[in-house]
Amino acid sequence: MTDSSKTATLTIDGTSYDLPLLSPTAGPNVIDIRKLYADAGVFTYDPGYTSTASCDSTITFIDGGKGELLHRGYPIDQLAEKSHYLEVCYLLLYGNLPTASDLEEFEATITRHTMIHEQMHNFFRGFRRDAHPMATMVGVVGAMSAFYHDSTDISDPRQREIASHRMIAKMPTIAAMAYKYSIGQPFVYPRNDLDYASNFLHMCFAVPAEQYEVDPILSRAMDRIFILHADHEQNASTSTVRLASSSGANPFACIAAGIACLWGPAHGGANQACLEMLKEIGSVERIPEFIARAKDKDDPFRLMGFGHRVYKNFDPRAKVMKQSADEVLDLLGIENNPVLQVAKELERQALEDPYFADKKLFPNVDFYSGIILEAMGFPTSMFTPIFALSRTVGWISQWKEQLSDPAHKIGRPRQLYLGETARDYIDVEDR
């Protein structure tokens, strides 16, 4: 909201401009520069938008200095400990925790939407057998608009609602099918008698030749992974979804754009990079060597999964994820998995080393989620698709919020142009 008593004054070539200050319910004040170009004829320059609020939102708040992450005001650690993923989905979509009857109806709706159109199976079979699951997901999710014409009219609130439910419900099925296709196994259809996380694990690991029972500890750990990755404010992929949406693109295209952005190793690939680092270390005996390298400012090696760009103290998601990691490792053991042995010992040595404590380089959510997924038997190529599955509800919530804003307009970032000025064309024989 705007506090009319507060302004910021910008002076350009002797002329002063009063810019309104917008006061949030939490976080720093925001200088409103929407009329700056019209009034002063200048742009602002902010590569990466690290000091720019691109929108107003009521969904997620992060205070990196305090290590705080709130969804609709609820701390993430409370949600991860006391709630479950579909309840968090309802919270993100609608603003409040559901009543028991609301939650029952929402869960039933999601469950009824988990199957995908049978003809979409042909899309999977059109990819190379060794296609990365993220490549498959980008293509299949984008193609959903060719099958679900009754939920692509973004001006219709009911169609927006149906599209939201469909994507939350079908993303586990699509991710599991991408995995099954990549390893040459038959697709496993969703089951309505299983909860959201258990259904995903069943679709990933069941085979027609035998029964597969989902262990409740693994199901709970997977559910927490979903919760802890559900939304993270205006990050790169969320901003991509909002930018795509601003043009009026259909919801499936917008989410496919978010998946494509998330694929980048600087964003959704962090837990995969962490596991690859653990494999590079290779054995417990080599951990001191790599810790020494991480301390050496002249060595390009960095410990992946430690510290966080946003959280300057600790990652509030990591505590809950560590608990799940410990439970999973106790269940499955690490005796025959050298990667997990390295992970546990690296965690211990890093937490005991004053260097990492002083620099606040604590294990983050990517470190622990990578450990869990490795222990469950997922290849690293599936880490980012699982992240995309989890984040879908955040993208959809942000997409719905933007479309409900009467002031929203197409995104059109400006630039600092440093190229050639106008010059005349020269005929090829004269160059």
C-alpha cells in the first residue's frame, strides 16, 4: 500500500522528482518508479532485478537475513512438520488453510484429475529413449493445451480453476512417466487409493510383474520435499511464468516456460549439482582434501549444497529436511552406498568446522533433498523434474494472482543500450 506521507526524492540534472514509497506488510519499503520514465525520461538499471519489485503479491514472504520463509503468513517449518502437500497447495491457491470439508473436496478433485489423456502417451514415445526427463516434461506440459481446450481461456475464472487443478494433479503422472520412459519400463497408471506422494512413488517404482508397497517413511519424506519446494517468492522460474502469463499465454504454456527456466543448474539443478559433487569426492577419506579446497579462495571448487544466495543465516527448510534425511537413511541404510557415506561425513565435518559456521555456510535444503532422493533410488536426472512437480502449485498460484490483478500489464523490461548508433547501409561490394 502507499503511505502518502513518505516519498523519496530523486534529483537529475538539478530537477527533483518525488517518488512515492510503498509500504509492505513485511519487508523493506519500495520506491514506486512507474512514472519515472514519463516524468524524467530515464530508466533504472538493475541487472538480475535484485533491487526491483516486479509485482505485488500476498503469497510468499522471505527474509533472508532472518532465515524466514512464510506461505500466506505461515512459517515453512510449521507447514512441513504439521501439514501435508495438498493442504499447502490449497493454502497457496486460496489464501487460507482449508476446513476439513474443503480439504476433503480439494483432495478428491485432485485425485480425479491425475490421469492424462491416453493419446498423450504418443508424445513420450516420440522422444529419444535417452532424453532427459526435463526435456520430456517441457514438451509434454506445453502440449497439454492441445488436449484440454476447455481450460485455456484465461479470462474465465472457472477455466483458470480447472487448469490449476489439472496441472497439480497431472504433474506427478507426467514426471513419473518421463522417468519410466527414460529407463525403458512401462508406464504405471495413477491409483486413486493412494495419497499424493505415495501415488508418485508408486508410479515411479512399481512394475507390472510384482506388488510394490510404498513405505510411509519414504512417502512422508517425499511429501516434505514437495512442501519445501512449493513456492519461493519471485525467483527466476516464477518470474518467467509471470512474464509469459503477462502476454496472455495459455496456462500450460506458462508452466512449461517455468519448467524450462527451472532446468538451469543455477536454479533447479542445485541438488543435482550437490550429488555430483559428492560423487566427485568419492570416498570419506578424501573429504578433508575437498574441505581444504573449499576454504582456499584461489581454488574454484565450492561445496555445493552449503549456504544459500537468499538466506544469509540458515535455510529454514533445511532443519525439517535434515530430519527426513535422517529417517530415510535410518530406514534404508548407507552401508552399501558410498555417496551417502560421503554425504553424512561431509555434513558432520562441515558443521564442526568453525570456518563454515563463521561464514554461515550451513547445509541447505538442496543438500538434504539430494541425499533423500539418492537414497530412494532416483537418478540425478530426476531431481529437477521432482523440483518442477513440487513448484507447480507455486507457479500456478502466482499465475492466478497476476491474472486477478486489474492493473497487470504485459512485461516489457527496458535496457541500457551500448551498441552502435544509427548508420547507413553499405552495399556488399563496397564493404
